[in-house]
Amino acid sequence: MLLFWDIGTLNISRDGYSTWKSICVNNAVPIPPVHVTQGDVLVLKVRNSLDVPTAVHAHGIYHNYTDYYDGAEMVTECGIPPGENFTYIIDTTDQVGNFWLHSHIQSQLTDGFRTPFIIHEKVKPSTYDEEKLLYFEDWDLRAFDDQMDIYSTLNIKNIPTAYRMLLVNGINGNVTQPVAFVPGKQYRIRVVSLLTLFWIKFRMPGHTMHIIDQDGVACDPVEVDGLDMGPGQRFSVLVTAYDTAEFNYKYNVTLYANFINPLPGIQPRYYSGLIEYQKNAPLKHIPEVNDDQLAWSNTLDLQARDGMPLLPVDRQIVLSIKKFTPKLDIPYYTFGDYAYNHSLVPTLFTALSMGDLAFNSSVYGPQAQAHVLHYGESIEVLVYSDNINDHSLHMHMGEYQVVEVGPYGDAVAHNRPAVAFQRSGPAPMRSDVVTIRSFSYIKLRFRVNHGAIIFFHCHMIHNYKGLAVTFIAAPDLLQKHMKVPDEVTRMCKIQNIKTSGNAAGNQGFDLTGLPPPFLVNRG
């Protein structure tokens, strides 16, 4: 499938309240969702008409030995310079489900560079009649870079302009087109969170939802009252329509963030849309139910349909989320002793060019927070968080098993709900995004089954503020099996970025010229 994207900006109001330059594709906003069928090869030809570099990340796609198409600037590629063209080739042979395409460069995602990417089965499953797509975006009142003074302060809790709006299928969530239902039919509702900072709770009162997949991984059906979704998460649910068109119904969406103080009418914000059985039919009244009385989506309640058993643990990597303020009251977040920052050479090119030294994490520089993994290893990532923020943790190049959560730190003292201990079943659900709640820990497991540069990061703006690590998986296999196309290295040369050497572009362990990273004060 061939697709042409010209990336630019368009001055437009998407929420009905504010007008500013949204990132657009082919002069269109919102960016149209991309639909392919499993086995298609998406050839995405991109023209960068912005005045800064850009890149396209296919969120959730494996990229077996084509990491240079992953779109993670200075991790697996150099990005597309202004005025240049680049072609991404995305093979969908091994995957089906709900994914998305978005920029991986600073605030471009927040400013509208995002759209669903749906890989359909070759043969439609017989378990439903039709499908619908609902996708959600949180939307600022002005461009993200114009309000870094808000998001970079310690007083964000008390700044009303930090409260975002909700877009549903690209426009204000309260004026989105109705979801049309035909009596008696069963629907697959694809629900995609393109959120960047806030969470949503999605419900269809009066209708029963059964989760059948998360993040492109099929699961045994589980009945829920609603979906509680963080940035980047995707679900499919089966919903059976009523046998009569006597009434129409509402679906409800709550946009919320636990790091901003409640403000009546603004935080959280409430949205609703119409489930339409028949035009002008009366609206069915469904009594309100408190959230704490409802069954919400929970990855640990799901079991992978393929029955893949719980992985053993060959090695455990412990990460601890910390917030710190090195200077000027600008907070950073980190998984380790240093805040993540880009190298001077994309990490992939360091792994490819350093020979046996690619197994030594030092060549990637302290700012990359690199962990070198060996082929065949089963890795458990144990993440602790004792700060007040929830975080949405995303892993590139594959999925992890979500194994266990539990309390950590003093949630009660910070007016946060305590997280209950829970462990997965015998076939843990796999996903590429998971929420770690404030004052909790989470255990994730995955196996190294090919060479890759696996970027693991918070999918909120904390990614820009240091909350990321790099897993260097089987660099020997990368060196053996990967050949980087000339077009990829040409993007680097145009920007005077080196494509070999250590993190500083030097040989051996000489990191001269690499900017010093922010060191966390653990005292």
C-alpha cells in the first residue's frame, strides 16, 4: 500500500475554542486514520514541510531488523530534515490489531501529529457483524512549545490553562458524529488512545462490553463496565446492540489527570456522544453509577488468547522513577542515576559500528541509560514509582508480559489511593503500554528473540524530560543481519550527524564532546 504524506501546519480550531497551528498531513486535519490488511507492506512516503526535523513512529510495530524505520529520533534514526523526503517501509505480516502513527520528536505528537493505524485480519472474524473506530486526543488551548512555561513549573497543579480538552475522532468530544447501531448486530469497537498527558475513562451505559484485544494482542473475552486508558493504549471490545430501535443511548468519556488539582467543570472534564439506533428516537435514561462500583479494564485481569505461559526470569533490571529539579525549578524524571538524553550518534548506529564493544553499555554514554541484553534472555523489568504522577510506560519493538503490581511508598500521606497487590494468571496479557500508578511497583517480562534497539519510555511529556532507558538487544545479531539503507544515512549526513562510533562519535570509550547528562541527587 502506497501512501504520500506532506507534513505541514494548518491554522485551525479543533476543539471549538482555540485556534492555532496544528500539524497536518496533506493540508488536512485531523490526519485520516490508516487502514491496511495483514500482510500489506505500507510504503509511507513523507515530505517534511515543517521548519524543523520530523519522524514517523509506527507505535506497536515490531520492525524486525528494520529498526531504522522505527521513527525514534537519535535512537534508531536521525529524523527527516526540513524540506527533505523519506520513505518508511512497514511490513504487517506478523501483526493485526490497533496501532497508531505519530511523531517521535518533542512536541509534534502533542500538536496533532498522530492518527490510528489499523491492521485488519485477512478474513474478518465471524464473532461480529461490523466494526467502529473511536479515537481520543487531549488537546491544548495553544501550541505545546508556547506553554512550556506551564509544563516546566512546579506549580502546574494550580494553573487552569494546563487543563486540556478532549477530541473524539478528531473534533470536540461533545459534537462528534453519532455511533450508528443497527438492532441485533454485534459490533467490534476499536478504541484508540492518542492521548499524550491525560487519561480517559470510556463507558457505554446500558451496553455490555467484552475486551477481546489490547495493544494488538488477542485475549480471552473479559466483560467490563468501562475502559480506563492511559496515553498510547488501545482496546477492541465486542458490544451487542439491542433488538429494538426504540431508544438511543449515550457513551460517556471522562478526561482526567491525577497530577492536576480538581476544578469543577474543568478537571476532570466530562464528554458524551450518541449511540444512535434511530434518528430522533428518545434518549434512554441510564442511572449514574459511581466509578468505584464499576469494573474497569485492567491488563492483569486479561489472559493472552494464544496461551503463552509466564516467562522465567534470567535477569532482573530494576528501574526507579524519580522526579528531581536540577536547576531553574524545571523538573526532570528519570529511571536511573541520569536523566535520559539523546546521544550525538543514533544508538542503533553505535550498536552496529562498535564491534564487540557494542556489548559494553559505556559506549552508549551515561545519558542513554543503556542496558545490554543477550539473545534468548528472559528479562524482568521491575519499575518502582514513589512520586505522585501516574506514568504510561511504552516499549518499542514488541510487547511485555504484565506480571504483577503492588503498593510502594506512602500513598495515603500524599492523598493517593493505595494500589492493591495483584498477580497475572498463567498466560499473562502482553502489551506495549501499561500504566504504573503513583506509589506502586510493576513487573514486566519479555524475551530477547532478535536483535533490536528497544526504547522504553514514559509516553507522556516526561519522555522529553528524561524518563527513558535503552535496551540494546543482541547487538551481535544486529551487526550480522541489518543493512542500513543509504536513504537512512543520507538523512543524517544532511544534518551533519555521524553514523558510526560511540555516543560521542568517537572510537572506544572516548566520549569527548558528549554533553554531560543531568545527574540525579539521590540525597
